[in-house]
Amino acid sequence: MPPPPDAFDQSHSASQQGNSDPLVGRPSGSLRASATIHEGTQNPISAGDTYVDNLIAGAWLSFLPGTIREPVARCGLYVLVAAAAMLIIAPWADSRGEAYLNATFARTLGALAATRGLDSAISLAQSSEVSFSFGPGGSLGIGQALDPVNDLVEQYGSLLLTSTTALGVQRLGMQIGRALGWWLFLPPLLAMLAASAFAGRSRASLATWGRRLFGIALFARLAIPTSAWIDSLVSEQFLEANYQQASAVVTTTTEKIEQVESDDASKPWYERYNPIEYVGDRAQRLYEVVGDVGESIVNLAIYFTISTIVLPLATLWLLAKLSGSLFSARGP
């Protein structure tokens, strides 16, 4: 005998109520848990991000009023970074950067002295001539043929003066940054502390300026020694071999020119009787001596241009961009 219609309706209604939330009529139990898991996957929260956010927001400074927790937390974080930079990174960078700058400065002065010696030897060879008085008389010389090499040597000497000046500027900048030391970090820390006394846009503006000034302080203190250390690695890896070879050629060329001059001066007069043959033989020996020095001087010019001008500027630019990206207005 089938159940009455009223009993069937009641049992169907009870079944629906068992699978529904009695308050809002939504699925409950396992369906609700799966919906919660789905929402969690849509908005993931990183534990590391939460920790950093709480650290910067000053959640750990519960003993302070809520309005000043964030500025004080930022100030404390900057103090820790400044201490690490001054006590750990700065001495390490200073020792390596200063050693490289001093060695490069001494090398540039040595190259300048060698260039002056080569220029003097070539000038002496240019000025020498042989006079004769057979018939109307006259003189023979080889100075004009050495003019291109002499001009190249003089231009290379001017480049070395520029390189020496650039190295002197870097050394001065590193000395100034070292002398200022902790004073560089005073303005950003004062700005962060002042931000705790204000609210709204004034606080945000002071915090932004404090962050920017802190980036500038780190750059002023660490950029030049760090740049010099990076330059030393690049120069040693890619430029040192060519420099040693070219420098040896310049030194050898100067010695050979002086040897040619001393050999000619020691010859007896009858070996110099024919001025044309004498000048021709002397010119040939000088041309053989200075034949390879031009390429070596160009290689040395490339070395000093890159190591003392191009590399420092490029490295400082990269460090400035890195500092700007880390401590910009959009930074933490």
C-alpha cells in the first residue's frame, strides 16, 4: 500500500533541509569546505610577505602607540642596514677599491713616464740630421717621416693625463665618503623619526624622503669602492694581458731608439762619409724599430680609456639605477 501524499512531501522536504543550510539555503558541509579552499587558491598569501609586512608595519612594537609604530619600525630597520653597511660592507669594499685605485694610479703615472721617454727619443731622432758641404752643401734628415708616430705618442700622453685626473677624482670621492661616514645616514633617520609626529600626507611625504635619502647615503658611501672593486675584476679578466704586452713593446721601442742613436754616435767619421747612405741606413733601422709601436700605443689607449673612464662611469650608473629601484617612492 503506497504511503499517503502528505508523508511523501514531508520526507522530501526534510531531505532537502538536511542538504541545505537552514539560514541561507546554501550547500553546507563538504561543499562549503571546497568553496573555502577554492577561494584560498584564488587569493594566496605568502608567509614571507606577511612577515616582512608585519616587520615594516611595526606589529612587533606592540608597546608603542599604533600611530607611530610604522615610522619607528622603518627607522629601526634602516639603522640595522646602515650598521651592516658601515661595519661589514664598507671596510671590505674600501680595502679592495682603494688597492685597485692606488695600483691603477701608479700604473698610469708609470705609463705616462714611459710615454714621455718615448716621445723624447722620437723627437731626438727627428731633430738629428747630417750636413755636408760638397758643392753647394746641404743637410739630410728623417724627421718628417717620424711625425705620425710622434703625434700619436703625444695624443696618447694627453689621454694618460685625463686618466690620471679621473682616478684622482675617484680617490677623492672615496675619501670624502669615508670621512662623512655615519653623518650620511643622519638626514634619512631624522626624516623617518619626524614622520612619526605627523599623519596623512605629511607622514607619507617624510617617509618617502627618508627612503630616498637613505638610498643616496648608501650610494655615496659604498658606490665608488664597490665600483673600483668591480672594475678590477673586469680589467684583470679581459684587459690585463693586452696591457702587459703593449707596455712591454713601448718600453722596448724606447730602448731600441736610444740604442740606434748611441750606435750612430760611436761610428767613425769615414763610415759616415757618404751622407745619403748613412741617413738611409739609419732611417731604415728607425722605421723597423717604430713599426710596431703604433699598434701597441693604440692598445694601451684602449686599456686606459676603458679601465679608468668607461668602466667606472658604467658601474656607477648601474649602481645608481639599482639604488634608485630599491629606495624609490614605490619601495617598502
